[in-house]
Amino acid sequence: MKTTVTIGLQEYFSNGEWYNKGPLGSKSVYPGGSGSGKRAATREPCQGVALAAWRSYIIVSIGTGASAYTGAQNLHCTVAYGSP
């Protein structure tokens, strides 16, 4: 049985909040296995090169649903505060 996996990106701002950035990625996949064909993906182009913290979040739509956040990574990439 397939399930839907959704992934999004968040950027950390100096006000102590994580903000969603860019479009959500979504894919229906079968459990198990590996390979890029079985992954949801998303991306957001950098608009600046200042150091910023980023993380992704994953939502798996199965049963009552499950979600997780990846560990934050500091990257030389920023996106405007008001960007989606």
C-alpha cells in the first residue's frame, strides 16, 4: 500500500522562530526500499549568502500520521523574510 510523504524547508530567524520557505514536495511511495525515485523532494533558491540555520520537516500520511524534523544545518544561504 502506498503512502504520501511530504517534505518542506524551514529557515531560522533571529526572533527565535522557524519559518516555512519554498514549496512543499510530495510523493506517493511504497514502504521499504531505497533510491531517489522513492523520495519526496523540495528546494528553494538562495537569495543571499549570509549564514543561516535550515532544517526540513517530513510528514508521512499513514494511519494517524507521523512527522519529524531533521537536525538544523548552518548554510551560507538566506531567503527573504516575507518569502513563502
